[in-house]
Amino acid sequence: MRTLMVLIISLMLTGFSQSAELTIGLIPEQNVFKQIKRYRPIGDYVEKKTGVKIKYTILPRYGNIIESFKMKKMDGAFWGSFTGAMAIKKLGVEPIVRPVNLDGLSTYRGYIFVHKNSMIDSVERMRHSVIAFVDKATTAGYIFPVAYFREKGVRNIESYFKEYYFAGSHDAAIFAVLEKEAEVGCAKNTIFDMLARQDSRVRDDLVILVESPEVPSNGLGLIKEVSSEVKMKLQKTFIEMDNDPEGREVLSTFGALRFIETSEADYAPVFELARKAGIDLRHYDYEND
């Protein structure tokens, strides 16, 4: 009788995991249409291999990933390194995998850049210029530049720069400098390098002045309430994608070589940048001004 009960419970749990649906948030790293086009094949592949349905929801801003876990009833998110760090510290969300980029790295860097025709070649010459950040909840697009400026003695960006604004996405910040709507820009190297391959002007007309330390590439994190069985199933599927011809095709479309396991410990460089920027992750006001 006991054996029968164990079998029944096992079948019930298996049936639940096979029919589970996860709502996964996507940060606005690029415009909405590009993000959906990039991530949809990943969701389709995971659903096919695990039976766990993946439903995406696009976040209008980086920072509202925290509220979205509650308001949109999200089960997880593909987050940037800083939004991941916030979700870990504020909500206890567990990171499980992150991609290895085409350059062979599972990390990225922040760039601070100018137009090649600009006279700006240092922080001193940035005084009274217009700077385009991405969002207050991005490592490359805000946290790293603020930390860097503080190390150079700039404590108040509002008074130091003629104007600063948040472009909303990395590609928008890059094109703001390219089109001379801003004199200084901040963005992540993976988007910068991708655009440089697509548009020679990005490669030829923009000059990178500063690079950040390496931080974890955009990973997938899941809330504590997602069962260990589902987490392990998803993690295994992602990590083994590059061993499957269909998986390799999906990875190629996504722009990655493979996925690897990740954990909270990998976010140590982000926690350190936040400290240097004077930010307390648990109480940070990430609303764009």
C-alpha cells in the first residue's frame, strides 16, 4: 500500500512539472521586438525538452523587475547583472544559468564612449557635457559609470554634467552618441560589439574611453517557490543545449555558445561596483529621475 502511495505521489508530481507554466520577465536590453525575437526560440526549445511552458513578459524598465515579480506574478527573469543582484538581495531569487557569449566569455563589461570627433578624452573634459545613461538599474549603463566617476572625484553627476538622461536601452544610448544627441554614452560591450558588426558606423565613429571590470552575463533566475525539480530540469536542459544539434541552432540564433551554471557568488563584482557607487542594494531607489 505504501509503495502504491509513493507511486501515485510520484506520478502526481511528474504530471505537475510536465504541465507547469513559468512566467519569465525580459529586461529591455534592446527594443521589445528584438528581445522577443531573440528569446522566443529559447523558450520554445525549453518547453519542448521539459514540458514546462515558458511565457515571456517584457519589462518596460530595468528597475521594475522587483515589482514585476509580484505585480506580474513572475516566476523568474532573464536579468542584467545589477537587476540580478537586486533580485538576489531583495527577494532571494536564485540564479541558475547564464550564457557564454560568442567571444567565449560568460561575462560582459561596461563601456564609456564618445564620438570620434569629440574633444573629450577624460573625465575632466566631460564636465558640462551631455551624457546618456541606460537606466538606474543597469551595471554597464549606470552603476559602473557612477562608481568610476566617484573614483575620479565626481560625486554629483547632476551638477558636473550639463545634462544627463536615461536612454532606456543599451542600443538607444549607443545611437544617441552616434547621432550626436549626447556627447558621452554608457552601454554594455555585448550590445556595442553586436551593433558594431551590424553597423560600421558604431565600429568606426565611436571611441571607447573606459571599460568596467567583468560582471556576469545576463542570466536566468527563479523565485524560491519554483520547485527544485523544475529548477534542476531547466538548468540541465540549458546546460546540455550545446550537445544537441537543435540546441546549437537555437544558441546560434540567441548569440551564445552555451549556457553554464551560475550562483550568487558570481555576482561579487556587481556587489563591489554598487559599493563603490555608494549604493545599498536593499534600499536603492532605482526609479529613473
